[in-house]
Amino acid sequence: MIEAALLRHFDQLTERAQALAAGTDPTVAWCALVRAMIETGATKLTLASMLAGRKGLPDSATAASNRLKAAVSEVLRQAQDTGAVRSSVTVEEVYLLIRGPAQASATMQVHPDIMDRAIDVVLTGLSRSDQTPTDSG
């Protein structure tokens, strides 16, 4: 049951990322995806920690995670191609920056306004210095 919930989480985010990638505005898509990943990250971290054990995640969860990362990479690439995100940013760096606020919300109560501002800070840090995120939450 836990594995099914984690797979569903990955699949829903992957579908959202793919739908956003097919949209017309890569900047809005990028902001929406990062926001969604942070806001739902606590659930993923909790489910993954319940499954991981000593051997790591089940193969099915690893495969689902890899599909999500590929979809995130595509949205990132599109945002970079339009100049909305720094060209030097990698998907691994994005995942690290997403994990921080997600981990915080998994382990402590974070006021929604503070989380929203923290997400804005992450998005601003990833954006080119002459651009700011257009998604306000």
C-alpha cells in the first residue's frame, strides 16, 4: 500500500510535468512545477523513508522517480531555452534545492506564508539575474 501511494505520487507529478512541458509558457510551467514538487515533497519523503529500508527503494519506485526526473529535466530545459532559468543549473541542483523546503515541511510545522516565500526564494535563485519568477503561488 505504501509503495502504491509513492508510485501514484511520482506518476501524478510526472503527468503534471509533462502537461506543463506541453503548455505555451515555459516560465510559468517551471514555477508551477517547482512549487508543486516542494509542496508535495513532504509526502514523498515520508513514503520513501517508510519503504527504503537497508536496500533502498523498490525498483518500481526508482523507475517512477527516474521518469519524473526526465520530465522535470524537460521543463527545466524549456525554461532555460527561454532564458527564464540560468543555463548552468542542473536537474540535480534543482532536486537538492527542492529537498530543503520539502524536508523542512516533513519534519516541522511551516506556516504557509513562510513556505510560499521560501519557494519564491528558490525560484528567484534559479532564475537569471535579470528575470524574476512570474508565478506568485
